[in-house]
Amino acid sequence: MVSVHHTRKTTSKHLRKMPYERCISPGSPVKGYFSQFIKYYRLIDLRFYIFAFMIRCILFCCLWSISIHTATAQSAKVDSLKSVLNTIPADADTARQHRRAQLMWSISTQYFRPLKDFEKCRQFGRGALNLYHQLQIPRGVAQSLSNIGFSYLYENRSPEAVDTLLQAYRVYEQLKDTAKMTYLISTVASHLYEMPEQVDLALAYARQCVDLSTRAQRLHGLCACSHLLGDLYDRTGQPDSAAYYVQNALALAEKAPNIPGIVPLYLTMARLAERKQQYGAEKSWLLKAEEAFRKYPEMVTAETELNLLLAMSRCLIQLGDWQNAAAWLARSGALIPQVKDKSYHERYYLDMSRLAEHQNNPAKALEYFKWHISARDSVQNLENTRRMTEIQVKHAFEQKRALEAAEQTRQLALKDAETRQQWWIFSAILVSLLVGSGFGFYTYRQKQERRRTELELASLRAQINPHFIFNCLNSIYRYTKERDTDTAVKYLQKFSQLLRLVLENSRTEKITLARDLEALQLYVDIESLRFKDKLHYQLHMDPDVDPSFLQVPGMLIQPHVENAIWHGLMHKKEGGNISVRISQPAEHVLRVEIEDNGVGRAAAEALESKSALRQKGLGQKITAERLKATGRLSFTETRDLFDEHGQPAGTLVIMELDLG
């Protein structure tokens, strides 16, 4: 009767409804369906939660009183430690320095744990760190770094926290303290777990934690690290690996009930079953989690309990058990105000909206869905704020490290300059004399080398131009002898143009690639007349190559084309093809490829006379010597080409020039 009266009063006054009543309107057809459940819940379950709430209030008051008393006592303890510290002089005595380091570390610890003054924690921690460094006490160094790193961690300053804790880890590694190593590396991995962009690094550290815990036979650490590793594998989409490590952790926790975290392990197994849409198995794991929660309530936080309730309600919704889902959601609603994490609110209001929709109450469904959207936006805003803060802190941390490194470098340079000033003066004088002598000798050698190169280039020009003109005149002579006047006239016109270009190009050491290609085109046209259009020539140039801008030595490509015609295609009755490809693989590198489908070098050597062999290599040899003399030729190669039957199919010449 009491519960009925209370229900009527709440409804008539439009006061706050119980969570499961929010989805039931007064005229809803499902209200009668839930009436017996409401009475039962109000008589039994509600009394239980009211009693639990009262107990919690009493405990909170007691703890609050104790915390005030403890804080006062801890503050007095810090003042006492400071007084003792001030009585010890900061001199060079090793024993006194050691005592000061111990006191500073104790003060840092007091500021960290009870007082939570993280700035002063770091201040005294750095003081202890410097003294322990001077005294060369590694364990003290590691302990000081741990205090500093955890103070950063509690302030969510991730870059500094991870960097400092890893420094402490490396010191403990030198001390071979496996227990401390496991604790620190698991802390770093757990922190990186909350950062999606660092999941790979978190995986590496979690694996390392599992290995360390296994070697040290630390069941607590092995259980926690295996659970963390399973969660990380689940996040990266590796369900089999996730299930393997979580089951290992669960086996350890079930063997040793005093190991904390068995409820989260059951929840993780339930989540893995949910991902596979195995809702029956998920429900079984959640029931086990509830049983463990009732058995070990002191090991479960409000967030873990709410996670259990929301997971069970969603599982029941998936199974179509809406009645029991409403009961679990009602229990969730009692805990929602106690949890500030909006992600739980987001889940709760979404499921309440689905429940209201199932109960044909669209107004409530829409209202809950709006609350769901609001909670989701809050979660996203918090995440964006966290990321922005993390970026800012990381940037500030990197700047700070750069400034510290620069300051250390400056201090070391000043100290070194003070102690070795005379030595540097003497060294500077000696180096100056050596550099002056070396520079003078280098300048003299450069002048001699430049003079020698100029003489060689003049000699090479004198050889290449008569050689080329001889070949052209020889071709014209053949047409005249054969009384082919029209062809001879065309040949003479093109030859005169070619001769003019050759003479103009010979005046300078380098010409544009466009002028060199123009001379090459005239030469190919002349040879095409001699071959009676049996010679086919193609020029392929990359769009990135600017021939009017690039400067190259004159007559660069022509000797190789000439060699391909006279000694590659001349022995083929049907003629052949010559392809010239020009590209620029790098800014200061020009690549030229000359390819023909002639008889190949081996067949040409077998067919030609010794005098022809000498003539064959002259143009190419002169070009190579010119390029080597100027230092422009960085690579050259001649390849024999073969068809699919292994028969000679031509020759490929590759040159790379340095344009710098």
C-alpha cells in the first residue's frame, strides 16, 4: 500500500519519476503490463537502493572528516620535513648531500600523494634528482623521476609523463628491478591506451609488460597487463588475439580471487561476445560479472557497475527481453547522476529511447534521443578539447626540451672554452697555417688543371669537326657519283645548314640542348636521304625537360646516332629504327638513351674491317673524353639487346650528365 500511495503522489504532482517510468506515459497500453513490476521494484529494489544510498552518505561524511584530518596532519608533516631540510647545509659533504636528497624525495612524495600539489612535487623531485645524479645513486634517480612522471600524469600532461616515466624505467632496467619495470611500463601502456593515435606504441609496451610479469612471476601484473593487451588487440580489430589474452588474465583472476579487476575482465569477455553477436554468451559473462560484483563490492567503482548495468540492458534488448531490459535500465538510472563521464549518459539515453520506441511512446523516445545526442556532443567536445590540450602540451614540451638542450649545449661550450682557451688559440693558428698552405696549393693545382683541360678541349674540337665533316662529304660524294642531282641538292642544302650549326656551336664550350637536337635532326635527315627513307628516327622528350634552357656540350648525341647508323643499321637491307629518349630524373641530372634495332655490336665487329673499327669508335671516344675532361659525364653504359630467341636485336647506349 505504501508503494501505491507513493506512485500516485508522484504522478499527480508531476514530480521526478523513476528511470523506468520515464518511458511510460499515463495513457500508454504498456502501463498495465508493468504495474506489477513497478510495485515489486518499489517495495524491494527501491528500499535496497535507499538503504545503500544512506550508507554511502554516512561513509562519505566519515571519509570527508578523515580526509580533512589527514590533510592537516600531512601538511604538518611536510612542514616538519622542510624544517629538518633547512638545518642541513648544502655543502660538498657526501653524507649531508645524501640526507638532503632523501628529505627532498620524501617532501616530493608527500606533495604528490596526500596533498596533490603537483608543482611542488616536481620542484622538490627535481632537487632530489640533481643530488642523486651528483651522488651517482641510480635508485634515487629512478624514484625521483617516478615522482615527477606521475605528477605529470595526474595533470594529463602526456608527453612529459611518458618521457619521464620511460627515463625512470631505463634506470630501473639497469638496476634489474623487474617489479618496478613492470609497474612503470604498464602505467605507460595504460596511459597510451587512452590515445588512439598511440595504439601501436601501447601494444609494444603492453607486450613488454606481459614478458616482464611472466619472468618475475608477478600474478597481479601479469593479469593486468594481459587484460590491457587484450583490450588493445580488441581496439585494433584482432578479436582472436584479444580473446586469448583476456582469457589468460581471467584464468589467473579466477585462481587468485584477491587479484583485483575480475569484474572488468568479465565485462571485456562480454564485449568480445557482443562484437561476434553472440548475445547468449554475452549475457552469461555479464551475469558472472554481477555475481563477482556482489561478492567483491569493494573492488568495483561506480563506473564499472554502471558499465555492467548498461551492457546487460543492451544485451537483453538484443535478445528481445524488453521487460528485464527495463529493470536493468532502471538500476542504471539510479547510478547515472553519480557518474560524470558523458559516454555512459550517451549509452543510457540511447537505450531508453529504444525502449520508449518499443513501448509505442514516440514523444519519450524523441526526448531521450535528444538527450542522447546532447551527451554524444559533450563526449565529442571533451575529446576534441583533450586532443587540442594534448597537442598544445606536446608542443610546449618539445619547445621546452629544445630550449633545455640548447641551454645545456651552451653551458658545455662555455665551460669547454674556459678550460681550453689556450689550446684553441694554438690550434687555430696551426689550422690557419695548414688551411692557407692547402688553399694555395689547391688554387695552383686548379689553375694547372684548368689550363690542361682547355688545351685538351681545343684539341678535341679540332678532331671532332673534321671527322664529322668527312662523314657528311663522303655521303654527298656517293649521290653525286650516282648522278642523283635532286637528292644531291637536298643533301647539300641540309649539309650547308648543318655545317653552319656545327661551326657556330664550336665557338662555345656549351650550347642549349635545343640547338644540339637541331643539328642532330639535320644529320638524321641527311642520312635518311642516303638510306632512301629506310631510316626511321624518333625523339622522345619528357615534358619536364626544357631544351631551350639546359646547357650541354656541343655534338653530344650525334656521334652515338652516327655509330648506330653506320655500324648497326647499315648491315640491314630493310633499314631500321633509331630512338632517342631524353629525361631528367633529378634536377641536376640529364639522361640520354640512344637505342637502335641493328645487327648488334658482335655482328658488326665480325663484318667490318680493322680500319672501319678504328673509325667506328672515334666519335664516341672523343665525346666521352670531352665529357670526362669537363667533369660532366657521371654515368655511361652500352647494352646489347636480344629478342625472345636470344638473337641480337640492337644496341642501347645510356648517358647521364651532371648539369650542376
